[in-house]
Amino acid sequence: MADNTKEHSAQEAKELSIAERRERRKARRERTREEEAAEATASAEARGVTAPKDARTRTQEEAMRDRQRANQSAAENAPVVGRVVTYFRGVLTEVQKVTWPTREEARRLTLIVLAVSIMASLFLGGIDLFYGWWFQQGFDSTETFLVIALPVALIAGAAAWYFVLREPTNTER
């Protein structure tokens, strides 16, 4: 019986040593793969390549997409509600990127816009009044209409030539 126990423990030792050897071989293969990958990465980095061809790395877009998916709430999974929530989150993100003017800058810019708007409305109102008066003169008297039309046509022609038709000089280029 003692002989049988020796055989049994010898067989266990043999099986254990086989299992150990398998584990050691597996660990050695993994280490070899890791070392090869590390060598390939170092070699690729030396050549200016960031990863070996067979290595799959995530792009920045994929990483951002994964991060956004992880941050999505349950409401975003509904078709319509999700799009609305996503839209307003995008709006909030863009509003946070805005560089807002100071109170003084906003006041100054508002005054500039108001001044330009008032000046433009006065100018256009004056043109409207002039054309209204001019055409009324044309209905009343053709001669008066033509006397006024001649200087207006000359001024309009000169402006068109100056701003559109003439060639710029060397000093204006």
C-alpha cells in the first residue's frame, strides 16, 4: 500500500509538473509576445510610426464617441426626446465657449450699432423724400423733372465709373 501511495504521489507530481510546464510555456509565450510588441512599438516610434500595423488603436473621434455614449442619459435614448436633449447639450457647450464682452464693450458696441442704424435710416429716408418729390415734379411738369434728372444721372454715372468701371491706379492696389 505504501508503494501505491508513492506511485500516486509520483503521478500527481508528474501531472503537476506537466501543468506547471504548460503554465510556464504559456507565460513565456505571453512574455515573448509582449516583448515583441514592445520592440515593435519602440522600433515604430523610432521610425516615426506610433503603432505596429496589426495593433488597433482608437482614434480621438472614437474615444470622444465612446465618452459621449457613456455620458448619455436614459432620456437621450428616446428618438425625439434624445435628439432635443442632444441639441440643447450642444447649444450649452457652444454657449460655454463664447467669450462674452464686458458691460462697457457691450454698451459701446450697442451705441455704435444704434448710431449707424440711425444714420442709415436718415440717409435712406432723405433719398425716399427726394425721389418722392422728384417724381411729383415729373407728374406736374416734365421740364422740371428733366432738369433735375440731368444732374442726378451725371452724379450716378460718375459714381458708377469711380467705384465700378475705372481701373485702379498703382497707388490704390
